[in-house]
Amino acid sequence: MNGRYLLDTNIIIALFADEPMVKQHLAEVVDCFIPSMVIGELCYGARKSNRWEANLERIEVLIAKSTILECNTQTARQYGEVKHQLRLKGRPLPENDIWIASLALQYDLTLVTRDAHFQEVENLQTVAW
């Protein structure tokens, strides 16, 4: 498998759960990135858990081993376009997901997700692992 991929929160959770399919795909990927807002969602989830310290440490290890993509002015412009298109369709997405989609479009990455609602975003390539 080659290509450039952006990982959604549900894929990182699957990785943390040691799902063999996700681990296999990641082993075959050329370029893989994680959006900064996914780190935020993971940290929020960790803080809600009973094992929050261990979960936060696991996230820190992931950050150290990964390339994290952050938003910039171009991402914000892309966000405005995506949100406008979704409004015209009458198909809103959660705010963080619009930012994630915008990063994927900005950097021409395939979004790896298990959320079907991303299919509402025009020109966004997605794949489910």
C-alpha cells in the first residue's frame, strides 16, 4: 500500500486497541499524518477514562513517533469552503471533523476513517480500515 494518509480519531483508537487490520495497513503506508485536533479528541477521551494517566502517556508516545499536522491560514480558508459546501447541502458535520477534512484536502491526503459522514465533503478521498 502506498500513498499519503491522514488518520481520524477512530483509527487511532483502533490502533490503541491493537486491531490487526489497522496495524497491518499502517505497516504498509508510505506517509501517515495525524491532525492536531485528533490529539485533542484523544486527550479529552483519556481524561474521561478511569486510566487517564496511562492513556495520556500512550498519547504522548504516539505524538513522539508521529507527524502531527496543525492548522494554518490555508487550513482556515479550506475550512470556510468545506463548511459552506456542507451548509448548502444541508449536511453539517461536527466542527472537528470539518477541520480534519480541511487538513486532508489542503495536503491532498486520503482520510482514514470509519465515519461515513465524511463522504459528504466534496473531493475528499476516504478509506476505512
